[in-house]
Amino acid sequence: MMLRMKLPSEPVTITPQQIATLNQTLSDVRHNINNYLSLMTAAAEIVSRKPEMAPRMLANLVTQPQKVTDEMRRFSAEFEKVLQIQRE
């Protein structure tokens, strides 16, 4: 499903502070997503070496994708707000 966006009809001016904030938010999101992916990779590696750990690692694995999604949504919301993009 493709989400439609309503773009501004005029140029958008953003301040250096807004750019800095977006850049910091993007940096935080990248860092957090890398952590979540690392946890998923580590859990999979542990299970491959110690199958008896599967139930414990599964609990970790199933929570990480939602965290990645939440991070992307957080950044997208900030990005859309600053650039005045509206969801249709």
C-alpha cells in the first residue's frame, strides 16, 4: 500500500536549527536501529549455537522489528513536520 503525501505548493524554508535537529534525530534513529538489528543478529547467532536458548531469544527477536518501525515513524513524523508534508 502506497501512502499518499501532500507536498507543499510553495518552497519551504527551514532554519539551521531545524536542520541540526533533523540531523541529530536521524543520527539517533540510525544508532537505535543498528542496536535493534544487532540484537536480532546476536539472538539468531546464539540460537544457532545453543538451540536450547531459542525460547528466551525468541522473546527478544519478536520485539525488535516493532522498535525499528517505531524509530522510522518517529523520524518520518519529524521530517514531515519540518518540511510541511501532510499525509492524505
